Amino acid sequence: MSPYKLVFGKACYLPVELEHKAYWAIKRLNLDLDAAGEKRLLQQNELEEFRNQSYENAKLYKEKTKQWHDRKILPRNFEVGQQALLFNSRLRLFPGKLKSRWSGPFKIAQIYPFGAVELEDEMSGRTFKVNGQRIKHYFGGEVDRQQEAMPLHDR
């Protein structure tokens, strides 16, 4: 039993394994031309069945993967005026071990159809549009945005 059959439960058929005989070779060997033609048609039909089966398997795999992915998407309902955190997906260039990928909080200025959200930075007052899947609710209170430095020198 082949490893492929152990893993996938069916035999592995490759197009190379199917016999490809030309008519001139059969004619030269004085074999029956009609029987060879029927055999060739059977091989072509078998190859077509393999293609259809692989297409169906790929289609089923795609559907299952889509269902799994869609289950992971959480429905989030936002309203204008709420606070939200924005996911920074570009942080991979300069990864910080303890640095948070969520920035904000931002105020939701407007909600567009199909998941687009306009956020407003309360410090600078500028607004920008983002995908609704990149934000999450912020339930904390006021954020103290002042930075304080504490030197760690021994005296």
C-alpha cells in the first residue's frame, strides 16, 4: 500500500502512468487498430473522470475552508460616537515584543455601508476611513496621553 493511499484513502493516478501509445506504433506491430482505439478512448474517459473528481474535491475543500473562515469573523456593531481601537497590521516591520498592535482610542465619526468606518483622532482632529474588521470596541475610560519618563540611574 502506497503512502498516498494511506493518507488520502485512494490510489494516486498521474497522467504519466497512463499508457500513451501512438497509432503508428500499433500499426507497425500489426496489432488490432480498433481495439487500441477503444482502449485509448477508455483511457481518455478515465482521465476525464479523475479530473472531475479532483475538481469536486477542490470545490469541497474551498467550501469547508470558507465556512471555517466565516465562523471566525465576529459581527461587531458600532455606533457613531463610540470609542474604538485600531489594529495596526503594519507593525510587523518593526516588531516589539511587548508593544501592542492596537492603537487609539479613536472616536467613530461615521459608519458607511459594507463595513467601512470613519475614525476621528481626538487629539489632532483628523479623520480617516478604515475597514470595520480592523477595529474593536474600547471600553476603558479616559486615556492619559501624556508620556512620562523615569530615569533609572543609580545615585
